[in-house]
Amino acid sequence: MGSKWRRAKVALGVNLCLYVPKTLEESRTSDDAVSLSPVTVPRPTTPVPSSSGLRLPRSFSKSSSKKTCAICLTAMKAGQGHAIFTAECSHSFHFHCITTNVKHGNQICPVCRAKWNEVPLQSTNPKSKSPVASRPRDDAWMMTIPPPRRSSQNQPSSRPERLRPVSSIFNTEPAVFNDDDSLEHQNLPAADESAALEKSKPVGVTGKKLQVKTYPEVSEVLRSVSFKDFAVLINLKAPSAASKSSSTSSSSSSSCRAPVDLVTVLDVSGSMAGTKLALLKRAMGFVIQNLGPFDRLSVISFSSTARRNFPLRLMNETGKQEALQAVNSLVSNGGTNIAEGLKKGAKVLIDRRFKNSVSSIVLLSDGQDTYTMTSPTNGGGGRTDYKTLLPKENRIPVHAFGFGADHDASLMHSIAENSGGTFSFIESETVIQDAFAQCIGGLLSVMVQELCVRVECVHPLLKIGSVKAGSYRFDTGKDSRTGSIGVGDLYAEEERNFLVNLDVPVVNGVSDHMSLIKVRCVYRDPVTKETVDLNTFGEVKILRPVVMSEGGRSVVSVEVDRQRIRLRAAEAISEARVLAERGELTEAVSVLETCRGVLSGTVSGRAGDPLCVSLCAELKETQERMASRRVYETSGRAYVLAGLSSHSWQRATARGDMSDATTMSYQTQSMVDMVNLSQTMNFGCPLASSKANSSSCPNANPPAARRKLRQALTFPARPRPR
């Protein structure tokens, strides 16, 4: 009978109890008939999405629930050390299961959905110092992580790890968030710290530096001719990530990269109830699973107010268990106070005692901010001034995710833009995990920090006209002969392209060459903490002949041409957005159509260049999302803003259901690997994907059964023009 139930649970994905290891004191009271300690049950599984999409667990029939607890799906039999509660609707449950189910105000029977007039209340067990972890209804979607491993001799370690009391983590909130876990290498003596840093250098990456290439628009200009807005392309590419084992889990290679301090600020307002919250919990389980032991995570939730559900803790085995409990305890209710959530998330990073090399905030919301927080700068009214909520020193990026059709895309985009983060639009509810995976795939592969690109004119008659740098800040010198671009962080293999425009004058000299600019890059290695200064690759030069060389004219650089195409497409989308906000949708579509025609007629377009093809597809998709006011309000604005965020920062963002080629722009290999892990992970055995030999897991799915892409489910369905 037991094996049949296990097969039924795997097939239906129904398992509502989170596995929580017993503490030593709870074990001593396991024979007590009214003990509230959690019973050890098989590890819950995450259901595989079917062709009809993801489904929430369905209830069992009355006949089944009389013999089996409908919450934990284990037998209810007298004498097993657990009290049994029979509700007024005649359904029975383990007492400790139902008390945690109604702990947060749920007074509905999990089986028949009848509303109860009387609910069981859980009293504190005097023999246990740790209360039982809560088990909300959405836990069937959560991944679990096994308890800390025993020693190689299969014996308990001399100092067994136990979970901290749940109440001390989740229910208390100090005035100052300086209770973050210490970082081990910062507490080591100088000699040991140096050895630890040396050991943590990426294998095969030590010695690799930022790649810097320059391309002049043309290779030669006649001496008797001036050239206005002569473009010089500066191409930067970060070093590749360390070679990994067969596992793509970042936890296995955490010593080969810079550790991360990640704060997730999650919307748990009433509109997140049901499937949305369930999928958010599963996505957070994926994030927790893929963080390494030197990474730290904090969880902030917000509705009408904000709450720190989980402090900044190291993601070792115990930390992951506690983080899962914190995420598992999230319950949806109330309004949407984004300002308070963001303020509390920033406070975690401001008040922390220790700092990892990489810090970031992930913000997710599915609705409009129903609260206001004004500042003197906006006259005491109007929209919230969110800039005041972000840390002023050491700018920390906020990667914002707009979830569904009802979120405030303009607000979320503004928060991300002002902090140096990206804005992503999650239109399809089934890809929230993939969107998170792409984001952390980048954050867990930072190879360059605090990058500054300095440009200096060499020829005395040259001046810098303009620099096409997107959202990156360009500071020019007083004489316009020098300037610097603040780039910041680069993920592994991530590229940045900047066009520097110069006015090339007529020259009367006898030299055949003309030196244009020198480029210097200064950045910090996040692993070794060393400052790297790259200034040894020479000057950018062009020929200045008296007579043009054979061929009649200079050929425009392909690399420069491609970047001009990219910038032209981004400018067209930006112009169309301005028109759409004014209600001039016909004019907006016309601008996009004209740009598509121009791109298709370029050399790159006729040659089928992948970048040009992708840009044309994005322009067409944007046209469709501006077909009517309703379509634009529902999904067009968010799609456009996510695209503009991607182009302005030259970094990948999630858009729509992530199924088309337009969302793959700027993706790095680390992002692709993490998204593939999310899409092909083994739902029957959550940790199988982190094992080098997945065949050892009895529930492992064969490669043929792994999905390549989730079927898109949108909410609501996006209207398409006919």
C-alpha cells in the first residue's frame, strides 16, 4: 500500500509537508502521544509540467483522507505517536499538520474546501525549544535540500549541525540588521587569508585579463578631406569563467569565483495568491540550491508592510535548510508597498558587518504600488522618489522583475535604471524560474569589477565629439580631449561596445599615419582583490594618404557597422515608446517599420547577420505589441522597457515567455548554462542535477524525458493583432 501511495504522490506532485530534520530534543519526545514534532516523511518532489501547464495539487477524496492525512500523505493510525484531529466536515488530519496549515489564518478544509467555524490551535510543546516549521499549501512546489551529510565513516559529526530556532530567525526583527553571518576568510590570519585567496583563484583563469579591441570606422582618410563624427569602436570582453565539472551547479565551483551577497525582495500581496506564489517559491528554491557555501542570502517580503523573513546567512547546508523554511513560510495578503520592501532590502546591505565581493538586490512585484512615499524633491506629492531608498555609497544594482500584466513597468524600470540594474518582464508565469536562473547565472560569474575605460586623444587637433555608451556614464574632460566611461561589473565572457565619435581634420603633414586615441582600462579583480591596469596595447591609428589606395574608397569596418545598426534599432524603439505613451500608436508602428526596412537593406541585413536578424525580429514583435492601446497597456510597455534596459546596459533581460531569439541578446555562457539547468533539471530528484553522476538517483529522468522549453502560460492571455 505504501509503494502505491509513493507512486501516486510522484505522479500527482502532491506532498504538502516540508521535511524538517528533528532536533535532538524533539527526538526525545517522539514517543509522546501529543508531540508536535514533525514526522520524517519521504522528501517531497516537484511536479513535472504537463502539456496543459503547471497545476496546483488536487485534494483526495473523503474515502482516501480517512486513512491518510491529506496534508503529509502518510498513514493516520493510533499508536504512532501523533495526535489525530477530525474536523467538523468529517475529514481527519495529523494534529501537527493541520495546526501549521491554519496557523496563518487558513480556515478552509484542504480536502473539501469547507469553511470551518472552529480550528485547532497549536500550543507550545514544553519539551521542545523549537516550534514546528510552518507548511503552507503551496509547499508542493518547493524543492527541499537534504539534511547535513554525515561523516565519511557514516557516523554523526562531533558537532552536529542543527537548524536555528525558527522563531529567532523569522519572527524577530532587530532595529539594525548587523546580524549577518561572518565571512570565514575575513577572520583568518593574514597568511592563511592569502593562502585561501590563492586557493580560490579560478582554475585556468589566473593570468587571464580583460580583452580590449579597437576598430576605426575606416582604415584611411585622405589628407585633404575632413571627416565629421568619425567612429572608433571600443570592444571589451571579460575573461571566461573557470572550467567546471560535469555539473553546472555554481555551488560546486563557488571557490572559483567571487562570492555574492544576494537580497531578494519579494511581493507577497494578495494578488500573488495561488499559482504565482507557488511558482515564486519554487524559483526561490532553485536559487537557494545553486548558491554556494560562501554566498549569502537574505529574504525580504512585502505587502502592505515589509518584513525581513531571513537574515543575511551563508548558504551552507544549514543555511539552505533555514532559507527554504523562510521561503516556505511566505503567505500572500494585503496591498503592495514596493517602497518599504526596497527600503528594507537596502537596509540589509547597508547595516551588514561583512561584505562579499559582489552585492545585488533582486526585486519582484506583480502589481501597482498602492502606497506613496514622497520626498521634498518632488514637492511632497506625486510618484515615490525611489532614488532615496537605494544605498548612496557603493551603488548596488537592483535587478527588477515585473511579474504578469498588472505590474507597474515604468516604476520597476526606473528603479532598475537608477541603481545600475536591469528590468525584466515575466509575462509567462511558468518561466519565472528561468528568468531568475538567467539573472543569477550572471551574478555568480562576475569576473571584472569597477571597470573604468579612459579615452585620450593623441593628435593635437582631435577632440571627442560624443560617446555612444547607453546608460553608462561618460565624463568628458574640460578640453574635450579626454574622457572616461564608468562600466562597473562584467560577467564572465560579457562584452561591452562603445562608439567614440571624433572630428578628423584636414592635415598638411608628411606622415602617412595619424594617431587618433589611446584607451586605458582600470578594474578590480573580484577574486584576488587586485587592481588591474591595462594601458599597453598601443594607439588607434589610420592612414592619411595623398591619393586613395587601390579600390577607390575605404571599406567601413564590419564591427562598427554592426554596432551602428544595434544603436539605430534601440533608438527607434525608444522613439516609438515616446509616441506610444502619447497615444500615437500608428506613428510609433511607422517608426519601427521604417527602421526594419533600413536594417534589412544594410550589408549585415542582406548577409543574414544574426544580430541584424534578431533586431528585426524584436522590431516586429514591438510593432505587434503596439497594435492597440489595450495591447500596449497589457504587455507592450513592459516588453519595450525590458528591451530598452537590455540594450542600454548591453546585458540580457527576460522578456515575454523567453521563447524567442530576441531574448537571447547579450546572453553569456554562464547565463545559458543556468537557464538550461533550470529547464532540464530533474524534478523527480531536485538535487540530481547537482550530482556528477545523476544515474545514482533512482528518480532521475532519462535525458530524453528532459524538457527543452516550458510551454508558455500567460496571465491574462496576450491579445494579438489579426
